[in-house]
Amino acid sequence: MLWPGPAVRRGLLSAEDIDNFPPHLQRLLTIRNWMDVVLLVWGSIIYALLKLTRH
């Protein structure tokens, strides 16, 4: 639901399904997606710092 274009082109979703998706659930999915990105970036930074501090 965050990137519906590919699913619509493949015929897995219809444009009507996208329009009727509840906005509060869309917002929760967006928040979850951003939390995943932040966690990935944070984990990568911590990993890099640990690798740099160990010889």
C-alpha cells in the first residue's frame, strides 16, 4: 500500500482498492516503514563504529 504502482500494474490490486484503503492504516504503514528505515540506518552506523573501534 505504500507503493501501489507495481501491484496495480501486475493486476494484484485495483485502483479502487487503493482509493478505499483506510487512511489511518495507511498512516500506520508509513510510520512503520520510516521506523524500519531509521532502525536500519542506526544499526548500520553502530556496526560501522564498532568495526572502526576494534583493531
